[in-house]
Amino acid sequence: MSVAVFEPYSLIFDRDGQPLENGYLYFGTAAQNPQTNPIVVYWDQAGTQIAAQPIRTSGGYPVRNGAPARVYVNADNYSLTIRDKNSRLVSSQLNAARFGAAFVNFIQAGTGAVQRTVQAKLRETVSVTDFGAVGDGITDDTVALQNFFAACVAGKRGYIEAGTYMVTEGQIIIQPVSNVDSTGFYVETAGYFATTIKGRGISQAPLITIQNLTQTSGVGKFLKGGYLGALGFDGSAQPGGWTASHALSLRGVDGWEFGFLYGVSLKGDLLRIPQNIYGGSNPDPYHVAFCTFQGLQSNFGNGWVLNNDNFVGFTSNEIFNVACYGASTGKGAIRTCGAGNIYKKISVGTCYGWAIEIYNGSVAGRMSREEFQIAELDDPEYGILVFNADQAIFDQIRIVHRYHTGIGYWPREALRLSDATNPLVSNVTFDITHRIEAGGALGDLGGFLRCQGSNAVVGCHIVYKIVDNASLGITNATLLAGANINALADIRFLSNIQGDRTVIYDSQAKPFAYVTLNAAASIPSGGFGGIGNKISTTGEIYDRRNNFSTVNSSYTVPVTGIYVFSCSFSVSGVAAAVRFRFGLFNETSSAIIKYFSQETTSTSKLVFTGTGMVSLTAGDVVSLNADSNRGVATTVDTSFSLAAENSWSIQLIESAR
């Protein structure tokens, strides 16, 4: 039976990358010159219509009587020579077997571009489907993903299509082939909620592990500068009672960027930094450092969203969003004892256990120089636990207390500092607003502050504001009930019940306001820089000096000086290349005084942010102003808490002299 080697749609290219016009095709015996050792070629599969050689081309196609035609040979293999209209050699293959991408020439547009084959061009990137992955949520894709990631470690740029990829736990390990610093790993995905890795429930181990090889000295070799796009992780197929099937485990990773990582029904942590201390030495060859995480979210999981068990081996990382909803086994959003990390926005829904836990890191250093910038802790069983920490900031923290019938208010404890075993918390600042919802009585409240251990707390500042929506009659004595007063000797404890706070301490007293966008806020189209483009921000989170008007969505400047202005809002379902402009609008002078501009890159959910300094005069009225060129108004995306994504703030950093 003759086999077709050219279909009518088999396009052949000249040396300049254009379709071959008036070219010549020669077919011959495999491994021999086809012009001197020709074989019989047919126009039909039955082998009854012999085609005279050379076969000519028109517009890049083999032609018969001027029309594109199929070409057949009765051989398992053959040789092939292609020449242009001037008989110059275009391509020659002694073992052609099938005419494919390896034999088609390609030249990129642009000055200096050189000729390559289509096969070489296509092999620049790899896809999981190239290795046989199915992504239907049923087929075992473990081996396919292993081979795919191995190709990416070897230097190929990778792409994981949308789908749910079933894998055996503990089998997907991304690591270098030799014990040297490894660079260049790059894998993009179809995006947040589109690409999911699902455990098969075979082995209680991480779904994906990224790690260096076992080190032989304190000077580690790392996977450096990699990228892993947004991924979902699904633990719903795993047995109940599992606790160690983490989604992503990291070790020996430097300078990576991770897209939004999302977990559902995980039987372990979403992001796990396992303890791998090299003989107690420093530096730590297994550390995770200088990485950025666009977002970490786990819903209804058994573990932490982020669990750093390698102490100060987790250092100098930036985590933009952490969200935890419905954690069911006494674990919340963050458990850490790192150094120099920044957690920008934290959102916790109803969950058991501590929302944030800073644990005892005395084995390998104390938590230090950590910054938790904005947190919304809504109805966790326990709030914030800090053991053995130094030089940390908890800024703009709001804890919502909700009543549970027969149980009392959650959190049972809002803030606990140290205990008899871990007695050192020093130079830590807390700025906390408590919101008490209706439903219970004063006696149902959990503790606001608990502090244990002799000389446990040194040089700390705690500032409280209470929003008592339940009218329970909370007093300063209520705040201190259950606390170890002796341990509070070196705490600067400042509170104001149901009112504004004026703290006589410079780092605390500067005017500051942080507000969230109205749930129905929308970004208009056109007219940027006018009062009609003011964005509704009636969801007040924090206003240090009562300068923000929730009625007018505007801030009245109290002191002439230099202020830092920050804003954030999210959109989704907007076509790519739509430009959003936003900034600080001075209603007094009717002018934009700080301006940012960003474009959408896809219809996926995007968060636009801007931060900058402005000079303001006492009495100026300012507000958030925004527009787009979409043609219609765009409603802000509120799929997460408003506080986590849609907000703006303004703070005095230097008053006029």
C-alpha cells in the first residue's frame, strides 16, 4: 500500500521562508542521492498513476496539472531533495521517512534573522501535552508531568494548558540534574483556577516539590531565578486524616516568582518550607529567599496556607496576598519564624486555630524584621500568637469578633504574647482595630490580650481601637482582663474605646487613613481628572484622626507636609489592552496630583496598584479618582474581601517645618 508523503496542504518553504514557487522535488532510495537513485512516485494511493520526477511546486504545494496534489511512495523510507526554481539546494534529507517540521525551513522577520527549521523553532518551548498529559481529572498524568518538568529544568520554556492533572503524591520533583546552581526554569500556565494539580490519594507526600540536591557544605547550591505560573491544587481525592500532603514544598530556592497558588480541600499546607537545617550552620544551604508570591489561598484545608518550618531559612521574601477560608484542623493563614519577609495583605475567614502564628524559633534564630502590612481576620478561633520575636510590625490589623451560640465569641483570644517556655517578644508594634458584632453578652467575649512569662515582653507598642457594634460596654479593664499584668510592664499599651486615638508617640501619631472601596464601586469610562470620577470608598477600615468622610469618600488634609498615597483595586472580565488611569485627586484645586496608568493583559482577574509621595496643604480635600478607555463603566471585583484588594490609604511622613 502506498503511503502519502505530501498532502495538498503540506506547505513547502523556500530558503527565504516564503512558499516555494516553481521548485523541484526529487524522491529516491533511502541513504542515497535521490537525483541519481530515484524511486517510483505516484499520484494515487493505489499506485497506478506514476508521477514523473522532479515534481514541481506552485505556491509552496506539490502540483499536478496546476492543482495541489498528494504524493505517494511505496517505501518505508526514502531520500528527498528540494531545489528552488533556479535549481539551488533548499533542503536535502537522505532519510526523510515523513516530510515534517525538521525539513521545513523558517526565517524570522527582521534584519539579521537566520534560517532555521520549523522543528527547531517549535522545540523552543514545551507543553505538558507534548509529553502525553491529558488533564481530564481522571487519567494519571504523573509520568507526563515528570518528563515535562525535566525538560524545563534542562532549559526549555514550558506551558501547562488548562485542565486538572491527576498525579501521585511525592512523584513530581523539580530539581537540578547536578549539584550546581541552576537557573532559567520557566513554566507558564493557563492561569488562576484554570490549571489544577490533583492528588490521586496514593501517598501522603507533597504534590509538587522544588528543591536543590543534598548539600555537602554550608555554602548551598540553589535553583535561582525561576518562574512558576498560577496553579491550583486539589486534595479532595485524598483520604481523611491525612496531614502531610502539602501542595508545594520548597527547599534551596532563590529569587523565584510564583503566580497565584490556590488550594481546595488540601490535606496539608498550601506552601510548605520544610525544616532542612544543615547542622545548625549559617548560612543555610536549604533556604528559600528573595522570592515573590503573587497570592496564596487555601479553602477548607487541613493545613496552613503558608507554613515555614525552616525558621530564618525563609528570608527576604515578598508575599502579596494570603487568604484562608474555612481551615478545619486548628491551622490558619500563616505559621512562620522567618526574617525580613513582607506580607502585604492577609484575609482570614472563619477557621479553627490561630490565624497567624509566630512560633518558637530558638533552634535556628528568632523571627525578626517581619512586616504584616494589612490583615482582615474575620471570626478565627484564635487571632495572633507571637512567641520569641524581635523587630516586627503588625500594621492595620482588623479583627472581627463574631458570636457563636453556645460557644461565645470568636476569637477566643485575639492576641497572645509569649509564654513561660518562649519568654521573649521584643520591639514589636501592633496596630489593631477590633470590631465586635452583635449577638452575645460581655461575658461571652474572648480575651483581647494574654501575656505570660517573667520579663517576657520588652519595648512593644500595642494600639487598640474598639468598634463595639454590640454595645457591650467595653472598657480598658475589659481589654486587660486575663492578661498577665506583670508581663505588661514594658508594653506601651494605648487604647481608646469607641473613639479616635491620639497617641503621643511620633511613629504612631502621624495622620493616617486606610479605607476600602464601596462594594458597588465602579470605574467610569473617560473624563479622568474630574469630580465625577471620584470612587466610592465608604468602607472605613482605619482612620487615625477622623479626617476621612465616609459620606463624601474624601480625606481632609490635617497637616501641611509630604504624604505617601497608596491605592489598589481589582477588575475581571475586561478585555486585554484596556487602559485604567487612577490616582489622587485634589478636590480643592480640581486637579490630579498623583497619577498611575496600567493596562489589562487578559480577561483574568487583575489587581492594579499604585504608591507615591505627594505634597499636600492643610485643608486640602483629596479622594481616589479613576477611569478607563473601555467605553463602559467597570465594577470592581469583590470576589475576595474588600480589605484584601480594593482600598486606598494616605499617611503623613514628614510635616512642613
